[in-house]
Amino acid sequence: MDDLTGSSTERAHRLASLEGEADSPLPPDWVRRQLGLALAAWAEDERRLDVDAEGREDF
């Protein structure tokens, strides 16, 4: 199966819908990989927000 794409939220929603639609369980290694990729995307989004917020702080 191909990796999911999009934002971390979009990936999580797609993964949930795939689990509900699947006739058989999704491969555990694939699910774990998708969760890891979604978590990495979320962490990158958070890092960007932190950097942006730091740029706006008054010292």
C-alpha cells in the first residue's frame, strides 16, 4: 500500500476511514508507518508554529 499524504490531520482521518472500510485488517507494519509519518508531520507543523511565534516575541 502507498503512504498516505496530506496534513497530519488529513492522514489521521484517512487512516481511520480506511480501517472502517477494510474487509480485512490493515497490515500492522503499514499502519505503524502511517502513524509515524503523521506524527512526524504534526511535529514539523508544531516546530514551524514555534519558530513563527518566537519571531513575534518582543524582547
